[in-house]
Amino acid sequence: MKITGVETIVLRREVKNPVSDSLHTYDAGCTLVTRIFTDEGITGYATTNFGRVKSGPDTVKIIIDREMTPLITGEDPFFARRIRDKLWVGSEYFGTVGVANFAIAAIDIAIWDIVGKALGQPVCKILGGCRDRIPAYAMVGWYYKNGESEYVKHCTDAVEEGFRAVKLKVGRDSLEDDIRRIKAIRNTLGEGFRIMVDANCAFDETEAMRRGRVYEQLGVYWFEEPMQPYMRDSHVRLAAALDIPIAIGENYYTRHQFYDVIKMGAVDIIQPDNRRAGGVTEWMDIGAVSEAAGLKLASHGGGPANVNILCAIPNAIYLESGSLKNENQMLVTQLSMKDGEILLPDAPGMGTEVREDFIKAHRVS
Ligand SMILES: [Mg+2]
């Protein structure tokens, strides 16, 4: 089989009720769809979402169209590692970390989608599956425009939908506000539900230590992104000082950066992001490194691509997800949940094929 061409499509949706974390507001609603065509009529898909950075899809599109498409045209999609190496070399002048990895990841995911479709199996099974479902938590505890009532409602809606764990944003305001937010959800949901908190890099080391101790006392399951990702020594000291697991990874790129922070002892639960980490091929390597180090792994982000990957990684514990009503809008493959776990879709490939009516409704270029 040979790759014959690539098409990249920018989609934009209006975001009517933007949500915020400690430092950012998510008002972009942009997606890049990458389609890779083959001489056997099989088409692979990947989606690259941007909740912020409105020019994000256009930037990745240019990198794929002008720099990477010529490198992969004529390649056999079954040689994913060879293609990854080629793209790495081809982009190292401007890449190695950063937005080039979004492009490499999109191509890698679309290539694995082709492989799965060619073999008639979900990619998880081709990677060597270890489970057919993965526990999911709902990332719904944002800072909302309408404050407390909307915040609590999104969390109770998630539990009604079947989630047994929710993640809350913290760190925008005082520690007292964080405590109020955590207790509001704990008191509403009762025991038996897990609560994680995510500071989105808002703190310095002293403040992360001070707040982390309180989250620990409140029984929070993990403390995510306490500080900026480049503060690696601070993460090492924090992880050593606190019992609450420190979860980081969504802002790290490639197996090399993950290897570094794992080796340093900066993290308890690693959280690769499908776009930044570099796609399926890179994820499998990150999974192996983290398992050998005795760490747990959770995804940053949801959808069928992440489910396929997590179901093939032995030390994976959680899929991050929004409400499935939203997650299922764009793709042909629909995710479903049972007992707090998302089931591996039956669809051959990555489950990343985008609905044609969705493309038509939101296409801008
Ligand atoms: Mg996060």
C-alpha cells in the first residue's frame, strides 16, 4: 500500500459559553482534520483540536501541506516508525518540540487509522490490546461564566451520564476558593466519587506546596499541573514532599521529554496529550518508559483515538473526557460508557473518521 496524498481541512465552531481554567479561557473551537489517501482506496483520519489559539489549525495545516506531505507521499503506511523518523528529521530545524509535533501526531494517527482499516480491526488490538474498556473521568469542573450553580450542575450531569470521577479547575483565586469548590462537589456527589484537581500551571513552588497539602487533606485523587512544565526541579521536590500524586505531561513533547521527567522523579501519574506527545507510535514508547518506571498513566484528552491507545497500555488508569454528548458530535464512531468506563469502539482503525455533514457545516478552508 502507498500513500497517495494528504488533505487538511480547517473547521471552526462558535463557542457560545467559553469556559476557563486558572489562566486561560477556551473560546476558539477550532479543529484541523487531516485525511491521508492511499492507492487502495483506504482513507485515514486525524483531528487536531484547539480550544485556544485561533490560528492553531492553520499553522499545523501549513506544516503538513508544505513540509510533511512531500515526505510521506509514496510511503507504505505500515511503516509507522520509519515515517515518524522521516518527519522528525524533516522538521528538526523548526521542530523537535512544539507545534511540529502536532503535525507529526496528526499524520501518525491517520496512518494508524489506515492500518486498522486495512486489517479490519480497532488499532488497540493491532498494538496488542490489554483491555476492552478504560475508566473515564469527566473534565467538567471549569470556571463558568454563571459561577457556582453552573459549575455544580455540570458535575452532577456528568455523574448522571455515568462518570464516577470528575476533575475540577483550581488556582484561579484563593486557596479558600479552591477549598469551597472541592467541598461543594464532594458534598453534592457524596463519597464513592473521585475528585481530581488541575491548576494548569498557576503556582510557584511555595504555593504549590501550600495548596497541595490542603488538597491532600481533602482526599483529592491527584494534583495536576501545579507549576509551569519547565520547573522540573520544583516538581521533583513537590512530588517528594507530598503524598497526593502529582500528575503532569500534557505540556511535554515526545518520549525524550517524558523520559527526562520520569527519570528525575518529577511525576507520579504521567499524562501524554495525543497532539503534543506525538501520536500513537510515540505514545506506545512513552507508555513503555512509564511502566518500566512504575508509574501510572492517564490521557490528556478523550475521544476514540485515546481509547484505542489507552486500551493497549498496561499501566493506563484513566481517560480524560468531556460529556459524551459533546465528544460524539464530530466523529462517525460514537463512544459509550458502562459502569464509569468507556468501551473500546468496534470500528476498524482509530475511530477518528469525521462525519461529512460536520465538515460541511464548519469548514472554513
Ligand atoms: Mg490539565
